[in-house]
Amino acid sequence: MSLTLIGRKKGMAQVFDQNGKLVVCTVILAEPNTVLQIKRKETHGYNGIQLGGVPMTESQAKRAKKPIKGHFAKVQAEPCSVIRESRLDEVDQYQVGQKLDATIFADAQYVDVEGVSKGKGFQGVIKLHKMSGGPGAHGSGFHRHMGSTGMRTTPGRCFPNGKRASRMGGDKKTVQNLRVVAVKGNLLLVEGAVPGARSGVVYIRKAIKKG
């Protein structure tokens, strides 16, 4: 169990490493997260901390519900639009109101990044399931669909869980073992791509498999 930090994907960039190799990176803005609540095993049944990230705009803060406003006012913190809880083995080193930023990954070599993939709407089986389709010639009447799906008298039905045209994207995805290229202030550069669009919310933690 490791701490999960809230950030936003800002885009992609290219940097040169110490060996002069060009590395394609994703830039993540990990603004300081505020510790809103500390949960202990004696009172809640488990150890964990609750973090708030991505500060609300002035108009968002005005429209926020009273329980949300009171939750942040209790710890004298600025209202945030994202709240995330992390279960930890030990929570004694954290305090309510404490700020955590990207520097917690300064000694990490790899991280796991979770986000919501880009939504692509309703798509056919060629794009969604990578089916090959039919010939592209003019005489063919079978191009970009999946072909026959029906049955004869036996069993007289289509089997369930078959691949069909459906909604694509907009799913929670986690990319594991992304190498940490650099940590500069609130910016975290990781090698490779992470799910989501620009300014999308992502969650970063130290890699489970590589540490």
C-alpha cells in the first residue's frame, strides 16, 4: 500500500537523458495536495489518509455544497474538486493540513499512473475490436462490419458475450512501471504515455511491481 497523489496531465514533451538519448515523456502537474483527514485502525478499522487536490475555481467554490465547504473549512484548506483516499501501513508521519507535492517521487524510479481514457463515442467492430473486415474492392458488399452473427435452427440464437459495436473509451485505465525521468517543482516527467486528455485528472503512486 502506497500513497496516491492527485495530479493533472498537461501534455507530452521530449527530453534528452544523461546518455543523450531522446525520451518521450508525459508532463504531469502535481500541485500540492492537502491532507484532509487521517484514518486510523483504532477508529476506522484501517490506516489511511485523505488527500484533496486540483483547487476549485472561485465560481466552483461558491457553488459547492455546504458539507463540502465545511469539510475543507475544518482543516482551513482551500476547496478542492478531487478527493482521494490512500490506505497506508503507517500514518504517524502525516498531519492534517500538511501539503504533499511531487517531491515524494524524487527517490522513486518507477510509478503507476491511473486515469480515464479518452472517450471515442460509439464505434464499430473494426476500430473497437481490431477486426479485419472484408475486401476493399468495389464489387464487395462486405467492408467494415463483422459479417454473419446468426445461427441456424440449432441453436437458433447468438451466443452471449460476443463482440459487437459499442461505446469506446472513457474507462479507468492504469499504466504500470513508468520510469520517472525528472521531478521539477510541481512537475513530474514520466517516460511514455498516460491515459486521458490534457488537463485530465490522474493519480500517481510508486510502482507496485518495480517499486
